[in-house]
Amino acid sequence: MVRASRLMHIPEGVSFEVAAVTTDAVVTAFAAVRTTADVRLGDTVAIIGLGGLGLNGARIAHLCGAKVYGVDTDEATFPKALEAGVRECFTDISALKALKPSVIIDFAGMGVTTDAAIKAAPPECRVVLVGLGRDQMTLATSPFVTKKVKLLSSLGGTREDLALAFEQIASGNLLPAVQEFAFEDINGALEMLREGKATGRLFTRPRAEASK
């Protein structure tokens, strides 16, 4: 049982599968970029972690009119990031220092990535932590305090964020990556996730629906 007030209309041009993914992977990125980081035209934005969330975040920042750069240890993520509007990609967060980004969004959250972001950040940069790759992190206090870095966190999003995300998808500006697998191949899909080989958000259909 779900209250009608919690339901959202799926606009024409947005498939049910993409809509399901949007409620998590897209809205989380949308809220981090648009709401928490308040990315605007002319900002220089660095995205740390170019997986599902990070790629969506990069595209959203590009749609906001920002100059977007990406960081990931896996260079295989770079081509899709460039397609999403990222200008240049790096494997080392320290490379961001020369760019003087106004916003750095950490979609990895690997314990050391946020600290590295603060060290690379210029004064008064907005650093947003989204990723939960590790449950603890250590921050260097001197650059954090002396540069007056604004450290923020972002989780999920609002109905308004979801509605705006649907609009961008329906218009073709935002195309979240989804990958379908057969219901019988759930174990194989889980193995793909463990090995980091999934190319988008994975989904399947119940056997009854898949057989129609």
C-alpha cells in the first residue's frame, strides 16, 4: 500500500525501467549537483568517481553550464565521461589543483578521496561527499580550515529533484545507462557487479512478465 501523495507521474518518453533507475541513481546525482553543490553556469566542477552516479552527475553538471572534469582510477570510464560532457579526465585527484574548481563532488567516498579533494581544492571550494565506499575517513585539518573549504554531504533527493530529472530525460538531454539481464541470470549479474563489469544500472523482469 502506497499513499497517492507519494506517487509520481512518469512522463511520456521515459520508460518504466529508466524511471525506476531515476529514483535512485539519477535523483541522487541530480540533488548533489543542483541542490547541494548549487552548480551554476560558469562553475568549474570536478567529479570524483565516474561510475553510474558519477557519470550522471557529470552530465547534469554539464547541463547546468559548468566546465566539468572527471577523476577515476579506471581509465575505461573516460570515453563515456567525455561523451557526457566532461572536458578532461584524470587518474589522480591532485591533478585538479591546477584547475581551481569551484565545486568537487566525491561520488566514490573511498576514505582517502575526500581528503585528497580538500587538498586539491582552492579557497572556499564546495566539496560534496556522496559516495559511501568506506565507512570512515581522515581529513587533513590545515587545508580544510585555512582554505575555508565548505564540506557538504548529499543523500537522495526530493520530489522536485525527481520531477526535474524526468524532464531532462524526457527531453533527451539526460540518458541514464541501464542494462537488462534475464531473470535466470541473477547470479551472473551479481558477479558482474562484484567484478565491476556492469555498464549501467542492472535490471530484470519477473519470469511471468519476461515470457509475455
